[in-house]
Amino acid sequence: MSIPSGRPDLLGGPPATLLPAEAGAAALAAGEPAVEVAARFPASSAAWAALAEGALDGGRPVEAYAYARTGYHRGLDALRRAGWRGHGPVPWSHEPNQGFLRALAALGRAADAIGETAEVQRIRAFLTDSDPDAAKHLGPLAP
């Protein structure tokens, strides 16, 4: 069960972190190629996630890992600017959060493909802590 956007956790946890809208995500939605969007908006987790997902679909896990790691770190930067302190909900239901969560999931799938088991476990826990419902949208990281 995820915490509704913007509402405090009545059990004393931190409030949900809601990222601002991303120009890169809008450009992707408008049909611009992910490689062009990443070059124009290098801070866009959504662009790096799209590149990682494409590399995974193309059987290029090392390339996917690099793209996903970039999207993950750009997302961490954005989360921190939005007040995130290293833990707490990052709800999938808030669309601007989806680029970060997609990059995180792609990083987990790429890590699994190259045999980095500890990374897969860490990412699975991070996704679950961010939003337990995110896996419904992102699929399993590993069998």
C-alpha cells in the first residue's frame, strides 16, 4: 500500500517525495527519440530510463546498466532537491516520479543480467521502500 501523494505518514515516517515535472519526460511523450532527449535534457531520469529499457530490449545489458545508473543518479539528485533525505515514499502514482523509478528498475534488471546479485537485492528493497505498488507497473527485477 503506498502513501497517497503529499499526505503525511500517520505512523511517523517521512512524507512522500514528489518530483517536479521534467522537460525530458514531456519531450519523450511528444515522440522525440530518447538519445536526443538525453542530450538536450541530461538531468532527465525519464530519458536515461528510456535508453536503458531500449538497451535491455536489444540485449545490451552493459550499455543498459550505464544508462540506468546515470538515470538513477540524476533521479537521486532530483529527489534530494525535492527534500528527500535518503528514505521515505517516492510514489509511482505521481507521474514525475516515474522516470526515477523506471531508471531504478532498469538498473536492477541490467544488474541481474550481468550477475550483480547484491545490487539486484538492494534495488528490489529500494523499489519496495519507495512504493510497494511500483512493481505492478515495472515488473519483477529478476525471476
